[in-house]
Amino acid sequence: MRNVGLFFLLFPTTILSFFTNDREVIRLGIFVLRILGVVQFADAIGMTLWFALSGAGNTRYPAIAEMIIAWGFFLPACYITVVRMGVGIECP
């Protein structure tokens, strides 16, 4: 996982050029792909902890925690910022 994140951080233009030739899409996508590269590191830690607890026999707590985080935080946050506030991709 962390290697994918590092690849996203270092070579976003190369990755995006496989999917499109549109310069504006690539310009906007570079910023987003770099954010995803950073998120990959946090996600790798979360997955490691998830599987460590599951392997130790504790499957209920990780499942409930993941459900609360996904449905109680991420989904409403995405809805509010994108649909209600109209925030899209804003690059520096």
C-alpha cells in the first residue's frame, strides 16, 4: 500500500496520462492524486490495525468502528461539502 501511495506522490502526471490527454484534467488530477497518495499511508495503518484486531479474534469492534466512521462521518461530510456547499476540486 505505501508503495502505491509513494507512486501517487512522485508520478501523478505519468499515471494520469494513461487515462486522458486533456491537460486541464491532468492539472486538476495531479493535486487529487497527491492527496490520495498521502491518504494511502493512513489507510495502510488502519488496515494493519484492523487485521491485527481481527486476527486476535476481535471482529466486532473493528466492524462497528469502521461503520460509524464511514456512515457517520465520511458520507455526511462528502454530501455536505460537495452537494450542499458546492465545493469541487480546487487546486492551488
